[in-house]
Amino acid sequence: MAIEEWTTRGLRFLEVSVRMSTAEAAEAEKLLERALRKRNVEAPRFGETKTRAVMTALARDLEL
């Protein structure tokens, strides 16, 4: 498991990556979701990518 925190211009991201076989992926996802729920963290299912969110925030700050 790798966990990275990204911050820029008032945005904060926590990126969690888990590497394993395809056969273990569903169980790993359940365990991760359970661990996040215990900490009152909700993982977004869908939405804009980290890159798009950062670029949008930077463009907004530059008034582009």
C-alpha cells in the first residue's frame, strides 16, 4: 500500500494505492473502505481527476 498526500492552493488530496492480484482486488477494496469509514473518511467513487482539480484551482487563482 502506498499513501501520498498532495496539497496545493487550498486543495488537499489523499491518494491511496494498493497493488495486488486481480483476484484479491475486491476484498482489498472492501477492507480499505471499512478502514476509511472508521476514520470518517468517504472515498469518492467518481469525480474529477486530481490533475483536473489542481489545474482548475490554479486557473481560477490566475483568473483564466
